[in-house]
Amino acid sequence: TSTESHTLGLSSKSKFRYLTEQQVQSMDYTYLNDLYMAVRKSKATDQELSMWMNTLAQGGSREGVYRALVLDGKYAALEEQPSTLNPKVIDFTVKFMEKYLAQKVKSKNLEPLNIYSLKRIVTEKTLDTFDEIKKKPDDFYNWYSLMQAELAKDYAQSLKGKMAKEADALKHKQWAQEMPEQHLKSELILKLHTVLNSLI
């Protein structure tokens, strides 16, 4: 299995370059399990895990797996479930989108959505911003690290993992500079879905 797609863009000093194939697969397996719980709030089946592990082993991206999950029929059914958004969810979304995505949105425009629609929209817009701002690396690392640190500071109790809970922006910046793009994106995907889940 090639790990080429995991190492593109890394500095020659990055520790990630020296991970074994087994270590990369273990990280991907953990990501997929966490992804299902954060996105769908349900466990992945063995068949689903096997399918996506094969996809990643053949060069597929973590972001690609995420986008497939939120665009399939199962997720569409979740988005159709009637529900009322908690005001905390709406407040978080309005502030987050203005501060980190430079997009102003009115609370009343979010009220018709359910949590699954909102999670998808916020995450997709964040990934789009990621792709745009990464063209300027200095701005990107500052944007990414400040966002991650603030989310960790405010929502540490709902997050998993030492780095996810880290509230020091400098540590996030140093970590981000050592990680592949897909791992940075997957960290954002998991964190945004997890934080929004915690506000329901």
C-alpha cells in the first residue's frame, strides 16, 4: 500500500514521513470509526469499514470519504428528520461563520434546518475556506491554529484526544506544519461535527 497521498506537501523533517504502512492504516481505521460517530452518531459496520479502508489504501482521501457519507441516501434521510435547533447551535454557527469563514448569516435563516443539515453546511463551507486560504501558507496556519485552539478551549469536554483538547494556538500551528493536508481536514471535520453534536 502506498502512503504517497498521506505525505504530499510535508517537510523532509516531518515525523509523518517515517510512519509504517501499518501505523497509517491504524490511524485511518480510527478516523473512520470516529467519523461515523461524529457525522451519523452511529457505529460503522464491519462492511463499511472494510470498504472505506480499501478506498483509502488505494489513494482515496479522508475528505472524499466524508463527502460521500454526507451525500448518500442515509444522510439525506437524517436531514429530512423534523427537529428544532437548539439556540446554542444557532449562536455558535452565526459566530463561527462570521469569525472564521468571513460569512454573515442570520439566525432566522438557520432555524428551518435540522442538526444534520447544519453540520454538513458548516463543515463544507469550512473545507472550502480551507482550500482557498491554504494558497497563502502563513495565513493558513494562523487561521487553522487559532480556530482549533478556540474550539478546544470552549468545548474540550466533548472532544477526544490530546491534540483535539489542546488550547494553545502555537502548539496547533507547530502540529499542523508537520501533518498532511488530509489529516488537517479530517481533524476539522471531526471537531466541527463533535462540537455541534454537543450543543444539541
